[in-house]
Amino acid sequence: MVEEMSQAPLSGAIQNLFGAGDENVRLLEHLLDVHIALRSGEIVVEGEKEEAVDTAERVLGSLGALCARSERVDTALVQYAVNLAMKDELDQLDTLFKEVVATTFRGRPIRCKTLGQRDYVKAIKKNTLTLGIGPAGTGKTYLAMAMAVSALKSKEVERIVLTRPAVEAGEKLGFLPGDLNQKVDPYLRPLYDAMFEMLGAETCQRMQERGVIEVAPLAYMRGRTLSDAFIILDEAQNTTQEQMKMFLTRMGFRSKIVVTGDPSQIDLPRGKKSGLIEAVEVLSGVPDISVQRLTHQDVVRHELVQAIVRAYDAHARRAKEEINHGRNGEEEHDVD
């Protein structure tokens, strides 16, 4: 039995470190097969393997330092800290929380929570066009919105344009009540939600009335040239090849475009190739264009979301292998 004692973080931060119902340390115990307890104001880590105990202590020390600065620690952060520790990159966790991307209208700082997110934000800053690809919960749209608001506040751009394709996910628009704007509004709601958090509902409404912020379905982009704008195309996996080319050629001078999407959630009719998938193939290697791929390790929602993403990825790989195996079998049969 190996036992180590780490210096406890500030007493007011211990509850934050341990989490509600000790959920943070319970997860850490599960991930590293150790036992963690608080004794006489110190955190005690016990386990059969010295390496696991050492990793747990380093993770607790790193998370404790964040707690001492009043940063919120949750199970997603614990999971990510362990992942970094396994790759000897735990020292980078602290730097993530020192870099503020933007602030909400209530003054809450918005930061990258993973190294993948940090690379994504750096790519947006550096390039005119950034393609952000990854599963749900990786912050693709939210961080793009934060960068757009930051650019608007610093007067790098004069307006923000937010768009997404109004593709039916199993339902037809014609059967929904209301006029066209009311029909497509549910598809744009996630963009509104992120925008309201950044700027506040009243400010957003005033900016929309003045044309500083525009939220519209992708079809409204045809025939336009967008200059001095920060443009975000969300849910781009549901664009057709023609729509994607149309959208990308809307770019005017002094504009920046961020395209986000999840190729595993395509709602296009069967046989239609996603414009996002084609754009990645066509534009890779073009100067001033960056393709950023986020993975399940960048998911910052409940840890179960990471497990769900991994499970679906594994299922897709098995299905692809079975298809390839079947094709190979057919070829061998034809040869015989």
C-alpha cells in the first residue's frame, strides 16, 4: 500500500475540489484506482500502485491550485486533467485558465478548457477561414461566438453574421406553423442562446435592429458580399456542396469566417454529400485556411457525453470494417 499526503488547497476551496457529494474525487478514485480522503486538513491519497498515487496527487495539486483562484472544478475537468497527466502535459492545464477569450455580459470570463479548444481559438485568430470539426459538446459554436463578440468589441469588424442551414431532422418545414421566419427560427435558436449569453438579450435586440448583428438561414446569403464582418456558419455538415461553395464565396474584404460542424450528425437526404466534408477535402493546405479537428477529449459537457461520443465512434469504425470486409469477400469470390 502506497500512501502520500498532499498539501490541501485553501480551506474555502476544498468543497469545490471535492465536488458535490464528493463526485470529483470519486471520479478520480475510479479513473486511477486509488482512495482519497481528507484527514486533519490534508488530502491523503492511498493506492496499490505508486504511479497511480503519484498521478492522483499531481492532478489534485493542479486542480487545487485552480480552486485556490476560485476556478470551478467539475467532473469534466477532472477527467481532462487525468488525460493530460497521462500524457505528461498536466502543466499546461494552468495556462489554459490564464487565457481569457472573452467575457459574458455578466462579466464571467470565457476560457478554453482543453488544448484542442486553445488550438481552435488560435487558428481563428490567425486565419481568415477556420473549419472547426468535432462532436457535440466541444465548444465549436460557443467559442466561435466568443471570438466574434471579442472582434466586434475591439472594432476589428463592424458586424456579426450568424447563419446555419434550415435542414429538417426528420420533420418537414412545411408542416410547422407560422411564416418562413417562424419556421426557421428553431434552427437558429442555438445561435441566439450563445449570443444572448455573450451580450445580453436587450443588447442583442438593439444590435439586430441596427444591423450590427444578423441571424439568418443560409439561403438568405445567396447573392451577397459580406465585408468587415465576422461570419459564423453553424451545423455546416448539413450544407450541400453547392451551398457551401456559395457561402464561402460570400466573403468580402476584412472579414473572417468560422465554419463549424459535426460530420457524424448529417441530416441531408441519402445520397447527398455534405458540403463540409467536401470543403475539408478541397481546402486542406490552402494558405490562410485552417482545419481544426476536435475530439471526444475536447468535450466539456457531462463526462457521459464523452463516453457516448466514443461509443458512437467505435460503432462507426466497426460498421466501416464490416462493409470493407464484405467487399473484400465479394472480390475474392469473383476471382474464384
